[in-house]
Amino acid sequence: MKHTTLGTLDVSRLGLGTMGMSAFYSGAGADDAESTRTIRRALELGVTFFDTAEMYGPYINEELLGRALGADRDSVVLATKGGTLRHLDDGSYGYDGRPENLRHALEGSLRRLGTDHVDLYYQHRMDPSTPIEDTVGAMAEFVAEGKIRGYGLSEAAPERIRAAHAIHPITAIQTEYSLWTRDPESELLPLLRELGVGFVPYSPLGRGFLTGAIRSTESLEATDFRRNNPRFESDNLAENLKIVDAVESVAAEAGATPAQVALAWILAQGEGIAPIPGTKRVSRLEENVAADSLVLGDDQLAALSALPAPAGDRYADMSAVNR
Ligand SMILES: NC(=O)c1ccc[n+]([C@@H]2O[C@H](COP(=O)([O-])OP(=O)(O)OC[C@H]3O[C@@H](n4cnc5c(N)ncnc54)[C@H](OP(=O)(O)O)[C@@H]3O)[C@@H](O)[C@H]2O)c1
């Protein structure tokens, strides 16, 4: 597996997102043994970058990942996120970037992950009611205390990234990016290159859609996040399947799978980018990791880059992203 650099961290350029093992998608929590085997197989295949968050479950995904890594924890870059549970109030979901809340969240993450430090600690969503100076001040303290090696922000707007980076250098920004979510290309990616900040694209398979495995939402569980996602609503879904058809046709030409094509296209966007595809199955992990050695031709990359914009927003409520 090839490696890349996020700020000062060396990571396998394909990571593993573990969210779906415990939350949001159909089958979450149904087979922890297979999820554990998936994490163990990722280690064998050279994946050294693992992504979780306190709100996945909440809590149980960090516990699962910590248990599965076991004694191998120190040979990987472990990333988690806080700031979306209000520990100073009733512990409910909600954005809270106050230093005391982040400190409480981090202590819990360390305990559940069974480690004395997190390599990359993100504020999961920006909290406009807390000055960025306060939030980043807390992150800098965690670094000084050895509790985290670097910090990141998820779904932060360019002006907030600039402000945060001026206070303490950011290791990486995590934001949705894939063949059907191209918004980061206009402003975010150039800014990160200018600042030398890493980029971690989440949902790089379009929440599974770009693999061609989801052609209708009928088979998804009632609680599956995608059932309430505008891009999966019937008219939008029908329109968006044209994107999948195009990815499938490049895949057929390249002798690869659509998932591999979607990942190889991201990897072709340059250094300092480490997507974190999610799966809870060993077979799909093996398929996705093989994208590391898939080299698409210039014509194939150009065809993919020219795909139309999708129908529908990527969240039902867009007010909490890019701010
Ligand atoms: N910062 C944030 O706000 C944020 C938001 C969302 C996600 N994330 C992070 O990003 C990671 C990845 O994102 P994601 O899980 O939302 O989306 P994703 O990686 O785009 O897609 C995951 C979905 O695709 C399916 N899948 C994976 N590989 C496949 C393959 N080869 N063929 C067919 N289907 C496949 C998975 O199902 P199975 O599991 O059943 O294989 C799962 O439903 C998460 O685990 C999480 O760590 C962060």
C-alpha cells in the first residue's frame, strides 16, 4: 500500500472508516465479529489509517475499533472526532466546541479506544457559538499534553480553516469528497495545498451509491441514513444512477470494479489526500484496498472528472456543513 502525508502524519493512502460497522447504515451492529475481521484484515493488507468518532453509536464504534486493534494500536494512525455530543449538558447530540466539552469528549475517546493518545483528533462539526480561538486553543493544549498528535476540522469553511491554522497548524481537514461530491475542488483543495494541510475525503464511495450496489432504497432498513438523504429520493436517485452507469462503464473498460474506480479517481487527485472508504465486510475491504494499484488512463480520468453534478443536496439540512 502506498503512503501519503497529512500534515506531519504518515498514513496509508487508503484508510478504513469504521462508522457503518456501528451506525447509520443497514446492518450496523449486526455482526461485530465480521467487523472485527475486517479491521484485522485491513491491518494485514497494510492499512495504517483508521477513522471513527465518539458519536458513531454513540461510543460503541470507538470501543469496537479499540478492541479490534488491540496490541497493534501503536502501529497505526488512529483518528477520532468529538464536539457533536453535549457532555456539559445532558449528553445529547448537538454541536459544542467549548474547550471543557472537547476535553471531556477526548478523555472518553481515549478510554474507549484503550490508548493514551489519539493521532488525529477532529472537531466533528463547527460550532459557530464558540470562538474558533477557544476550540483551537484546546486542541493546542491537548497536543502539548501529548493526548493528541495533531488536530483536524470536519466540514469547516475556508475562512474558518485559515483562522484556525493561524492559531495552531491543522493536520487535516475531513470533508465529503467523491465523484458525486466535487464541491471541495473550487476553494477547499487549493487552500489546503497552499497551507500544507492534509485532506481526508469521507464517504468516497458516495455512501455506497457509486459502487452500483444501491439502485433503489427499498432494501435499506427503515433507519438507514440514506432513506432521508435528498440524493437517494426517488427522482433524484433515478437521475443520479446515470453517474453510476458511467462509473460502471469506465470500470468495465479498466477491468476493475466501480468501487475501485471511484477510489482510484480520488487517489489520482494528488498527494496529501487519504480517503477513508467504509465497509464492515472483509470481501469489500479487499476489493477497495486493491484500488491502490489501479491506475486509470488520462481519458478515463477525464471522463470521470466530466461527470454531471448530482441531483439533490448531500444532507437534508445543509446548515451544519461548510461553516
Ligand atoms: N466527518 C463526517 O462528518 C463523516 C461523515 C460520514 C462518514 N465519515 C467517515 O467516512 C467513512 C466512510 O464514509 P461512509 O461509510 O459514509 O461512505 P462510503 O465509504 O462512501 O460508503 C460506505 C458504504 O458503501 C458500502 N460499500 C463499501 N465498499 C463497497 C464495495 N466494494 N461494494 C459495494 N458496496 C460497498 C458499505 O456497505 P458495507 O459496510 O455493508 O460493505 C457502506 O454502506 C465513515 O466510515 C466515517 O469514518 C465521516
